Amino acid sequence: MNYKVKPILPVSFGKNSAVFSIILPVVSIGLYMAIAIVSMPKPWCSPVLAATALVLAWAGLLSAFSGIVRGLWGRGITVVLIAFMGLLLNAGILAPVIGVELPIFGGVAGRSNPVTLVQLNSLPQVFENSETVIDSKFDFRLELPAGFVKNPDPVSSPKIIHSYVRGDEKGLPAVTVTIERLHEVLPLRKNTLVVEDLEKFKTEIRKIQPYAAITKIEQGHWKSHSLNLYLVETPEKGDMICTWCVNVPLAGEAISIKVGGLKGSEEQNRRILAYMLKSLRGTSNWD
């Protein structure tokens, strides 16, 4: 007697999985585009749509694996090829989100750090070209959000080692990022805020900007370390410039990161600084 082995799953299951592995990421991309283009009526709409897009991409990835397995089981080369395309498409969507860098065409796709829940509000920027700062001399690496370019007219100062700017909708400079060397190694602090640190920071700032005022102090984080974030307001040509500043204790030499713009952009610039600290890679003498 001849017995025929019955497949565990019907052939249509593999075909459907392969097709879904293509459809789901396309819908996911559509949601990302909607977040970037359409003005959302409620503040919670963007993160909800972004989270939905992520779920669809993960579902597409699982569908691709299912399609490949079923295609190999049923010897359906077409199913395998479609599912493999879906695998690449979903992996390309998820790579920037989960913090994976993929070598593609001699370059790198993705990003070195995962997206946080806070960044779901501006998730479309994750898929634009971000600027990566790699400094071998001071031994650190960090990322800037999308839209930043090297400052074509940086302030001339021997302390500034990197300067970037991002324009507004009219192309005018809106946000400026500078990274400065401090010519010292920061001593380990026992408390989250030491009066001596504040006074020293005030002295250093007023050497450069005599009319600067520190209007707010918050706690930021890099690795497991708590850092002081200072909001400095400075009058400049009739405008008030607000700049978030933080000193980072790198092992070789500490650096200062500053993110500034016109008054009213403090919250946006605070998020940019948090983004940079989250992506910062380097060795600290506080480790």
C-alpha cells in the first residue's frame, strides 16, 4: 500500500504568509508616511500610529519566516522568494528601530541605538538620514537627529571640536549643536548636584557670555550616570537664545554638548540633547 504524507499546513498557508509579509510592511510604511505628512488632531495619535506600524512590521517579519519554512516544506520556490523579499523589507523597517546596523552596498543602514517610547512621537525622523559624529581623537561616537548638517559658519573657538545646525521650514538656522572640549577630566561626584559644579559652570559660561543666566537645572542620564543639564538664556541681537548644556565625563578628556535656539524651543532642544546622550558611545572615567 502507498501512503502519502499529508502536509502539516495547507499550501495556501505558505502562500498567504508570503503575501502578508509583503502587504504588512507596505501598510506600516504608509502609517509612517501619514505621521510625517498629516497633522494629527490629538497628541496621542502619532505614537499610537507609530506603535501600530511597529506591530505590523513585526507581524510581517513573522509571516516572512513562516512563508519561507512552508515554502521549503512544500518545495514552493515562488513562495520562498516572495517570503524572502518580505523578510528583507520588514528587516529594513525594523533595523533603525531596534538599534541594528546592517552593511548594505558598502554603507550602513539602520542605527546604533534603539528607539525609545518617547521618540515614537517623532518616529519618521528615525528613517531619514541622521548625522553620525565619530571622533577618534576624543574617543566617542554619537548621533544627531535627522536634518542636521555641519555648520557652514561655525563660531571660531579653539574649544569647539564639532558644530552642526538644522534649519527651519524657510532654511534659516533654527537649532545649533556644538561639542566642545573642556581640557580636563571631570572628578567623580557623590551627589546629583554639587554647588561647586554650578559655580564653576557659571564662571565658565560668563567668561564667554557675560550676560548669560542659568534659568533651569535638570537631571539627565548617560549610561548609569546622572548629569546636570543647564538651561542658559543669553540675549543676542535683540533675541533671547536658550541653550541646554551638559558636561560629559569622558575618560580621556571631558566634553561639553550644547543645543541652542530661539526662546520657545527649549523643550524641543531638550529632547535633542536627550537623544544625543542616549546615542553617545564612549568610555567614562566614572565607569
